[in-house]
Amino acid sequence: RALVRNASKAREVLDCGACTEAEGIFVGDVTLPQTLPTSAFVGADALLVTTGSFPYQLPNGSWSYPSGGFPVDVDFHGCNAQVALARNSGVRRIVLISSMGTTQPGSFLDRLGGGFALMYKLASEAHLMSVVGASRKKMAFTIIKPAGLLDAKGGKAALIVGHDDVFIDKCGANNCMAIPREDVAATAVAALTEFAPDSYNLRLDLSADYSRVPTGDWAALFKTARDTSQLVLDATPAT
């Protein structure tokens, strides 16, 4: 299933035929909770949240966000609306794609366009963790915080993890500040599998090191992230 804001764009990107609910495509706007179709969530085992605000540059060189599309609208309220609907629909696993940089409030990226995107992403992370905590082990989360996103092909570099904007391993020439979108997507999908128990209730930074070859060992990746995290949470799968 996929929740999209525009079915016409979904046809171009997803090649989903008619892109109706019969094909698993549901239309709604996360900034308008009343438009979110409950049918997209009912019976689902997991929710993968990939929504995010995106700024645009003005002719004078400054930056802004579309009306209704500021980080507070999309990254905070929009994420929380999806989490609430998932919880109320009995969804047990939620994977959230957030961002690195949330330990650096007031940075250039945070202040870009007056949006404070990183602050609101951090707030949505905290909200998700609180919802899962209140579920009494009926739910579990994974929060993936990638470095800068690349449109390059994935699977070409070793994936590395860290916490609080510090990586565990020494980085290669690119300083581990970028990762292909494909690798982020693959990690998110891997976190939802039964082969990655250490991904339960885990929050981690993620990037790629092109000086090393990929291993494809998801279990080891999540175990390394858990073993080095100072935020120790119960990894028992949701029941």
C-alpha cells in the first residue's frame, strides 16, 4: 500500500496503473488529517513514514516553504497524524525516516527558510517514542536518521551507523556525510523484517562509506547500532 497526495504523480513515479485503492494506492494529505483514509491503515502490520517538508529558493536567493508545507505542518503535525491513525488502526510497527542534524539546533539547515525543520523532526521522533512507550509493548518503532541524501545507485558502499550525529566507525574520504536514497529505503524495509530483531525500538544515524564494500548484513548493522546506543530500550518485538 502507498499513501500519496497526488494520484497523477503516483502514476508517473510508481507505475501503479490506475493508481486506485484497488492497486493499493490511497490519496490523502498528511497536513489535513481529515483527508487521510482509514482504509489505508486498517489491517496493515506496519507503517513506513517517509514524508518530509521541502524548501524552495526565492529569486532573491533566500529560502521558504509552500503555504501549509512548512516543517511544523509536514514533519511534525503530518507525522503525528499518521502515527495516531496507525495506532488507532492497530498497526504494530512504525519506521520513521527522520534526519541527522537534530542535535545541532539553530544550524543553517535548521534555520533554512525559517522552518526549523530539524527541530520539528526531533519533536516528531520524541512523539513517536512516547506513543510506543504508552502502548505497553503493543507497538515498536525504528527511527532512521540519514545523512545527506544522494540520487546515486545504492548497494555500492558500506553502511555505517552512529548516534547523536557522531559515527561509530572512522569514515572514508567523503566523511560519511551522504547516503543514496536507495540505501535508506533498503534499510527501512530491512528494519521491518523478522530477521532484524535489534531494529525494534531503535533510533540510529545512518550513512555510507564509499571507501569500504557493502556487506548486506542487516542484522549486524542493527546490532551495532543497538550495542552502541546510550538510549537502551526494550527490543522485544511488539505483541
